Amino acid sequence: MADEIAVFVTADDLELARRIAEELVQRRLVACVNIVPGIESIYRWHGALQRDREVLLIIKSSRHRFAEIEALVKELHTYQVPEVIALPIDHGSQAYLDWLQESVAKEND
């Protein structure tokens, strides 16, 4: 199983997305965050259909960092139930994957 993951988080505005991204990178929990503004999300919340403009964060990290990523997103996020889902990165440029792992390595690893 691949250790590298892509984590998806949505936010209600660019300011929050940047704040989350910067904290994640500064704490070395992630290697990189892409911020994609202008997405439209359609979902059901409390029994009602919702349609909102959101910002998508595409976060690249390692499986062993997921719990810390999730905890930080929940701490900083404005949503009651923020989206925090991870998908494995099955294939990728070896040089990029090496850089990713180096970027999220714990100080004492």
C-alpha cells in the first residue's frame, strides 16, 4: 500500500483555505497544498439541498500524518463537519514522491 496520500478539504473562503494550508506546511504535516478557488458544491445538510461556492484544498502528505492533518483542519475550520478525506497516491514521479516524504519527515525520523 502506498504511503503517500492526497487529502481533500473544502473551505468557505480563500482566506481560511490559505490559513489552513500555511499551518499544515509550516508544521511539516504536508509537503504541498494546491488551492483551487471557485468550485461549486451541491450537498444535503440537515435535510435540505445546499449549493455553495467553496475553495478546494488538495493536500499532499503521508499516511502517517493523516490524524494530525485532520486534527489541525478541525481546529482551524469554520464548518461543523469539515470534509477531510484521503486517497492513496498509487503512482507518481519518484523524485516528487521522495521530496514529499522528505518534506513530511518527523524531526527525529
